[in-house]
Amino acid sequence: MYYDVILSGFGGQGILLIGDLLAHAAMLEGLHVTWMPSYGVEMRGGAANCTVVISSEKIGSPITDEPCGLIAMSNPSLLKFQGKVKKEGLMVVNTSLVDSQLIERGDLGTVPLPANEIAYQEVGEHKMANIVMLGAFLAGSGVVSMEKVEETVDSFFEGGKRKNIPLMVKALRRGFQHQKEGMEHAG
């Protein structure tokens, strides 16, 4: 098994966090993992992305030219990376912030997801849009189990940040459910 994904958006959207959660969940499943962040000098608002490579074998390089998947949370991230995704790959796009007319690839499994609206209206916290996106990605890719991601979320945070765990789990599950419902309606 080999799966690589680029997660991309603006700094402050929690891109690196969801990549880290995905990588740790894969490690809990006994898989080999690399996590490579890339971000601008700005703390918030600049470009941020990370590449996660997950494999049942040792990984030769954390760099990917043609990823299996893409999570795009901004227009610039979609424009920069959608052309690189492998044919028939998976692309999860936050249509709350990304103009869906910019989606040019018809040869991908594309998940248009209004993550900001779902996070605010259904989860109750607008800052959980990234976690909603991760849940939808998990449903579409099956690369790691929801159980391991929830276990990672529970063990990842300490102190005062633990209060957010129930909302994070809710956001994960809502993103996962949204994707599964979309797949049922499509097929």
C-alpha cells in the first residue's frame, strides 16, 4: 500500500495540524509515514501545505510529484496542486473558500465540501473546517481508519486544548458522513 497526499491552504487554517493527525494515525496503524511541512514566513494568511506519504513499505522520499490525493482549502492551493494529482486520484475542495469554477479536473474523484459552513452550522465551531475536511478525505480515501484518527486526536492534545476534543471528533465524523452521503447519492 502506498498513498501520498498534499494538504494545502493558508496559514492559520490548520493545514499542518490535519497532516500531522493523519500521519500519527497511520503510525498507529503500523504504517511507514513521512510528514513534510512547507509554509511562508507569515504566521497567518501566507501559503501553507504539507505532504504526507503513507506506505506499508519503507518510504524512499517525502517528496511527491504526482500525489494520490489533494486537500485544497484555498484558491491558490487548488490552482497550484490540482494539475499534479494522479489521474483518478482524490481531491477534497473547501467550496466555502474555493471557487468551484476553478476545478478543472474531470478525471479525479472530486469532493466539493462547504467545510466552513458545516463547521459553523453543524459542528458549532467555525475553526473546525480543517477537521471536517480531514473527515471527508478519510471517507473518500480509506487510507487510515476513522478509529485511529479519533484515537490520535484523543492522545494528541494536552492541557486546556483537550476541551476541543469532542468538537474535533464531531467535525471528523460530520466530514466523513458528508462524503459517504455524497458517494451514496452519486452511485
